[in-house]
Amino acid sequence: MFCKKEWIAMLLAGGQGSRLYTLTRNLAKPAVPFGGKYRIIDFPLSNCVNSGIDTVGVLTQYQPLVLNEYIGNGQPWDLDRSNGGVFVLPPYQKSSGSDWYTGTANAIYQNINFIERYDPEYVLVLSGDHIYKMDYEKMLAYHKEKGADCTIAVLQVPMEEASRFGIMNTYPDGTIYEFEEKPAHPKSNLASMGIYIFSWDKMREYLIRDEQDPSSQKDFGKNVLPAMLADGQKMVAYPFEGYWKDVGTIDSLWEANMDLLDPNVPLDLYDDSWKIYSRNPVMPPHYIAQGAKVENSMVTEGCNIEGDIDFSILFSGVTVEAGAVVHDSIIMPNTVIKKGAVIEYAIVAENCVIGEGAVIGQRPEEVPDRDNWGVTVVGTGVNIGNGAVIPPKSMIDKDIEGVR
Amino acid sequence: MRENKTMGIIFSNMHDSMLGALTEVRTTGSVPFGARYRFIDFVLSSMVNSDIQDIGIITKSNYRSLMDHVGAGRDWDLARKRGGLVLLPPFASSAGNGIYRGRLEALAGASGYIRYNDAKYVLLCDCDIIANVDLRDLINTHIRSGAQITMMYNRQEVHRENLRDTTVLFCDPETMDITDIQVRPDISGTQNVYMDTILIEKQLLERLINEGKSHDSYSLIRHAIQPALGKLDIKGYEFKGYAAKISGLKSYLAANMDLLRQEVREELFPKERPVYTKVRDQVPVKYGLSAKVSNSLIADGCIINGTVENSIIFRGVKVGKGTVLKNCIVMQNTYVGENTHLEYVITDKDVLIKDARTLIGCDTYPTYIPKGSSI
């Protein structure tokens, strides 16, 4: 027996995030650490509970171990409920055979049974790779007010960047008359944020129809939404104002982390009325030693800092020894940076050891060939030997021997 | 049923009178400590990390903050169907109004909870000791020795001003038999100071509780243990790790400042025996352009734009530009404005210190600012 829910959320968390390279070698993109103590998925999950959604299906497929363990029973997000809660939904075997999730629409299609248990009026579809704070309840109110069958959250992007996004062309009342995927000559600057609210009866109908179409790629953006539009279903764009960032690439992940240090960026994590929840490590407060220098940075529990930190984000349990320098970098949990090491413009993943005097990355202004400059990435668990030099834009996923 | 199971009883209100202003609005157990903890976290975590999963907390008064802190015990993995955490508020009955005078009387109020547990041993602890103890060693030593009662102590200097809260054990170094127990002794020097931690067979404890009831006696040490010296097999157990007994603002400040020493942090927060506390989902600390921090312990949720030296900063504290904090303990959600100067100041929770204020205390007499004050 399940109680009827007005709405539930389905969170697409199966993506590999291949453009994050070594960072997603052993974990799905939504589980990538972000912002000192979060993982990317904390943002949509916290938005859900803050918006009053108590039932969330998380669709997983690629490297789900870390994500499954992280979500657990949903307690950190108050989603450990008797009626509803958070559910991890991997692909499964059926009497008719077994299928991986072949696309975003197919993933939801394969879980129609899950959705129907709650007999919802509306289904919110989210993806697990964006950093933003959003009240989905306002979007639902908009969906109802407009009498829409599908509402798509849109963000105004600068016109010159519009050709990188899926663009919605709308009438003045917000009704969508056309989609353009990455148009060369965009007519508007309303970019889809990958956040949809569907009226469930319509969604169900189109998911089933899409599944029967052998030529379909089973994707919301490419197939389901255009099919609904072609049939004249009422589709509206919900304008969102605020900070929103896709963190699908190394550069955008680095930038989004650095945005947290910028007082002019409108993403306030310190606002108690819209907290971002996460699974907290059990660690003592961080210690900053005499002689250490910490400015313009975020530091969290379990860190032990004796070095020089500037414009950086340090996750829990990071050790920075005396004389080490960390500038413009992101250091993920439990990494140790030994004496005299210098890290600039880098992302160092979890459980790494950076040897004494090693040099990781470089400032862009010090690089003669600016076109080949980029953020350096050190993968999970990698040991960098003493004195090793890792040039900018490197992607390190094996141990590097020290220089004698 | 587990063999040799031990249950824990924690007295949250003992020593309230020693801590003065700190316990004005709370129990000893819920006094904030070490930037993100409360006193009770240490004994609770020691118990949980030592496989003690049936824990009763005896309260007396002002225990709302304690209930808020421990909740159902989930952050200590103690929200369980079998066993787990139980709060034991004063138990009023025809025999009394429930406001107990000592531990023995308090235990009488909790005798139902003790009786129905299938544990073989009971570990009784107070909250005023900051230590991370592997209690399995105490329990194993107790079982091996065949003692009926084992009392834990550590070697430490006895200071005159703390005598009111001190109990000293005299112990035969060969057999570890306790030969004498002196409450508030008139002695000084390094002594075996009782850590208010006692392991006792459950049946024996129930007998002592019943004898206490029939004699209207209330003190565990004075009325039950001291008279039993020589009659029962009572042994001492020395704890050799770091332990700080808090018996006033001075020792409170000193124990907090001990955390700035690496060897103390390593002993109190070993990776394999973490100290759990209530999760508050705070953001990492943000250090601004003009932040200067040295030799300090800082918890999450703070925004630091000033200078912080030799200080303990709790969760959610804001420190404005140009402000200098030296040798301070700044508790949760304190707001310190710009160009303010504080030395040897202890601010309780939710204190507001506006711009350009100066407050200077002394290491032996820190300035204490009560909860919710505005300066």
C-alpha cells in the first residue's frame, strides 16, 4: 500500500561524465566531490527536500558503488521515510530480458512501475550534474498556472554562448513553439537547464510511444520533447534566475568550485533557509598551524594546514605540510601534500600523496604557450614522488616516480 | 545475547555546580567544547567505539539542550530497536519527587531500565572528563582480574582550587586493590585521581541500589563504595592516555587550548576511534582576503575575515575585517564585528559583539560572555 503523492522526482544519475576523465574513472559524475564537503548530487537532492518533495528515484547505471554507498538510506537529506524516501533504481532483469538504460527517456520508461506506485499527478525530471539552488515548488505552481503538459526550466545565457545549449523559442506568454539543439544562429537565449516537470498521464503516454519507435534514441531532449511539441501539447518555459552551472568538464568543475570563493557569484551556501545537505565525515575541526597562511579559501573538517593556501578549496581530511603552496586549486578528501610541494591550477582527487618538493600545474601567465595551458588533474589515489614536476593540462592516473 | 555484555549509564548533570555560568542554561554533558563538540560526545563516543550499545543518560535539570543534542542517538549509531540510547529523566514516585541528591539515588530512579537489560556489567560515567578511552581494555581487565568493581583513574597533579571536585584512590601497586578512597582530600602532588568511571557487575549494582533505598542513602561513593572497601573486591585501573578533567572556567580554557597541541589532537581524535557529534550540515569555512589565522582550531560554517590566533572557533562564527582574536573560545553562531579586539574571552552561543569593541581577560581568569549577550 502506497500513499498517493502529488509529485515525485526522478534524478538521472547514470551518466559516465566521460569529459571529467580520470575523476569519473571509478565513480559516476553525480558522485564527484564538489565545494569542500559536497558531492554534485547533493544539490538536486537538497533542492528536492527543500522544495517539499519526499520521494526521489535515483537512476544509476555507470559505476554506481560510490553513489549507492553515498545515498544509502537517504538520511542526510531527510529522505529516510516510511512513506516515500530516496530509492536507487539501477537497470534490472525482466522476464522479457534485461536492458541497460539506453537513454534518459528509456531509463524513466523502465521505471514506470516505480512511479505508478505513488500515482503522482506530476513528475519532476532532474539530472545529477548541475550546481544550483532552485525552488521546484515555484516551478510546479507555474506548470499548474499555465495548464502545461510539460514545463522546462530555462536560463538566460549570453547570446554569444547560446549556440552551446539547447535553446527554447517561446511566445511572449512563455509557450514554447520550437526547440533548437545547439543552433548556429540562435533566435533566443533561453537555454534548457535539463529540468522538466511533466503531467504524469501525458509523460506516460509519450514514454510508451517513444519506446515503440525503433528509430528513437530514447532521449528526452532529442525525442520525447520534440514529439510532444509536434503533437501540439502545451509546453512552457519556466524562467529561472540565479546561479546554475553544468560541471561536466574539468574546466567548468574547476570554475564552479572557484565561484564559491567569489563574493559576487549569487550562490550562497551559507543561507540557512536553503541548506545543501551532505553525508558528513566524522572528523575533528580543522587546525591551522602557526606560520600557515590561508586566504580566499574554503577549508573543512579534518584538515591540518601548515602551508600557504590561497584561492583554493580543501576537502575534509587534507594535510598541507609546512612550506607547501596550494594556489587556485581543488584538493579532494584525505590527500596529503608534503613539505615544499607547489600546486597551482590543479584538481587533486581523493587519497593522493604529493611528494616533497613536487610541482603540480602552473599559472597561465607563466606558460609561454597559452593555448596548451589547462588545469592539471591528479586522479584518485595517485602518489606523486618527491620533486616530480607535472606540467599544466596533464591528466595523471598512475603513480609518478620521484626525482632523485 | 552477547556474553559479558556491558551497558553504559552516563550522569549528565553531575559537576553542574563546578562549571558555574557554563551550566546556567544546560547540563554538564551539553557544555560546548573543542569547536564542534559537547562534553558528552567524548564519553558517548568512547562507549560506542568500545561496543557498548545500550546507553542510558541520567538527567536532572536543564536538559533540553542535551535532548536537542543527542536526539534519538543517530549520530552515534545509537538509534536502535535493540538497545541504543535512552534518556532517563528524574523519576518521580511515591518514594520521592525524583530530584536526586547523588548517583546512588539517581540510579534508584533508573532501576527499571537497568533491571530489564540483559547486560552482565554496568559502566557508570560522568561527562566532565575529556578523553577518548578504549573502554574494552578496562572491561577486559576487569573480567580477567575477577574484581567485582573496577574504578578508573589517571595520574595527575591535584590543584587546590579543584579539590572540591576531586576524589583520590589509593591503590596497591601489586594487586591493584583499592585500599582507600578519599573524597575532597586535603593533599597535593601527583595522585591517582578518580575519573568518575566505574565498572560494576549488574547484580551487585542492583543490590547496592536496593540497600541505598532502604537506608535512604544517596551517594554512590560515600554510601556504597567506601563502606564496601575490604568487603568487596574493588580494583583500580589506570588510564594512561590524555584526559582533562573540567572543574571550572580555568580548566575549561586550558583543556580547550590543549587541543592546539598536535599530540593531544592525535590522542583525542584517532582515526580508528572517531568522536561523534550532532551533524549540523554546515558549509566549509570561508577565509576572506584579509584573513590571518595561526595556531587555531576552527569548525565548519564560519566566515573569517580577521586575525585569529591561539583560539578555538565553533561552528557558524563570523569574524569581521580588522578584528583580532587571541586566546579566545568563541562558541557557536557568535558574531564578531569589524575592528574588535578580544583576548582571553570565552563567548557562549549566539553572542553579538559589535564593531570596535575591546575585551581583555587573563589566562587564569578568562572573561566569560553569557549566551545570547550583545556587546
